[in-house]
Amino acid sequence: MKIKYLGTAAAERIPAMFCSCSVCTNAREKGGRELRTQTQTLIDDGRLMIDFPGDSYLHQMKYGINFNGIRNLLITHWHSDHLYAEDLAYRMKGYSQGIEQRLEVYVNAYTMKFIERAFELEGRWDTEMFNFHIVRPYESFMIDQYEVFTLPAQHGNFKADCFIYVIREKSGPTILWTHDTGYLTDSMFEFLTQQGFHFDFVSLDCTSQTLPGKISAHMNWRQNLALIEALKEKHLASAKTQFVINHFSHNGGQTYAQMREIAQREGVMVAYDGAEYEITAPQRN
């Protein structure tokens, strides 16, 4: 399995449009990996896309992606840096031509309301261009060659309106995707252990980076370390698991270079826009 991070920032991006903090100033001066766009990810060269933020068009141009070739879109939640449905509407006839297949969109019921609102504003609903699948917490379903498991994220309204996912490839690796969420609840841990998962790759929400205290709707670095330890203690992960932190806010106070130095001490990788990771499932007895 291959994961490509198209964007790795929280909503404001880095540098934020209207900010002169030290992180944003550094990003403007140095560029490169210090620049972050809104979080979006491709799995296996577009066999599955996770989220569709306002920066999707920028990602398409920057990385030479043909969105017409993407069959499956998995949405985490309704915030505009993960779903910009107004742009998704431009897939409909009258805006686009030459599309021969529907886009399979997997989305929870609350988030679906934002898609419906965008399409209502356009005054149309093109059933030939989309096939929507409503997903619910603590369920599993197939997307192509992947079995996807849903968990209600500690985010948004905290009422199963935001999801995180486990994605398991048939005869391949298993990944845990934690954007956007606070620390996992006991019920979430119980579900993971009941399923008997072992994660080969974990993408951790690190929006708040080194900010102190307990963060409820996102995680910080201390919570990331606690979650890594908990996953290992519960035999959901091991020393062979790849851990990557992602989804950074400039308000977290760390540049890419600073956060990378901190994370390296714990053997954790730091995502950046354009980062790619190859994941293989280790042989287990």
C-alpha cells in the first residue's frame, strides 16, 4: 500500500492567510516543507482518496493528478478543510464533460447535509456522476480492495458527525487514520481490540503540536505519545508499526524542522505536503 499526503495542514494552512506568527513568517521565508496546504490523501495512486478540501484543485495541479480517474472518495467530516462540497458539485454535467463513471462517495449522514446544501445551491443533482453511501459508526464495508471500519471521532459536535477510519487491504497492511479527533475513548479502544487489529501504519492527528494541556477536538504531541503507548500495550501496534504525525496548525508553535527534530527522538515521522510512504504488512504467526 502506498500513501501520499497531498496536504498536511489544519484549516488555516501554513502560512495562514492572515497571520504573522513565527511559524507563518518562517514558512513564507523558507518555503519547501514548511509550506502546508489543507489535509488530503491518496492511497495507492488514487484507488482511494481521503477527503476533498478547498485545496483539492491546487493539489490536482501541483501533483499532476487526474481526478477523473479516481473512483472512490472517503470523507472524514464536514469541516471545509476536509469537505468543500461546492467544488465537488462541479463534477456534474454542465460543468464537466467526458466523465464515464460515477464517483463513489462514502460519508456519514450529518456530513451528507453539507453536500446536499451545496448541490441545492447549484440547483441540480446529477445521479449519473455520484453514488453516495451513508456510513455509520462501528461498521465495516468494502471500498474496492479495502475493508473500512468506522469510528466516531472526538471532534465537531461530538455526536458521530465526524469519523476516523481503519483501512485494511485484502491480504495487505492495516492502517489507522485519526484526522480529525481528540484522544480515543474507551469505547473506541474496545472496538479496535475486539476486531483484533494490528496496525502497520498509524497517521496521528498532531494539530496542536507541543501546546500543553489536554486537547479535546484534536491531539497534541503528548497525546500522540500516549496513544502510541496505549496501542502497543493493547497489542494493536508494535515496534514495527510506522507512526506518522500529520494535520498541523501554525498555532501549534512548531515549524516542520522543529517538529521533525522532536519526533525523530521517538522514532516518529513527520508528514509534509507531497510525502509518500510505502507500507507492507509484516508476516505474523
